Amino acid sequence: MLLKDRKQLAKLMVIQGVSARQLAKVAGWRSHSYMNRLLAGQVRSLSTDPALRIANHLGVGVDDLFLVRVSNDAGRNVQQPQRKAS
């Protein structure tokens, strides 16, 4: 999943009085460093489960904060049937 707007996430955290450390714990991470990197814009992606937990804890829809990341390679790895040699 991709974080849509780090400033929106930070604003929700301030309004609700949630720290990066607390939200990282909710996400299931042992350290808050990845949460800080998300908030700083150094990274934008995260796994689905932590994204769901974060949105649920903040009381917003997942699609309010995150975009589903779709691979550009979808369908490219489909193998074609082998032709039998005559």
C-alpha cells in the first residue's frame, strides 16, 4: 500500500494525540523508525496489514490514507503453452 499524504497522517495523529511510537506499535512494528520515515516522506509504501491497523486505530477508511499498489508487471509472467514440435 502507498501512503497518499504524509501530512494528512501527521495531522490525524496530532488531532488524536497519537505519537509515532504508539502508531508503530499499533501497526505491529517493533520500532518506530519506519513510522518516522513514512512521516518524513523518506518511504511511501507499507504492507497491507499495518495499513489496515493504522487506519482502524485512527478511525478512518483505509482508502482515505492509502492507495493499493498495483504491480506494472501484472500478466507479464504468464507462461504461454508450449507448442509440440512436429
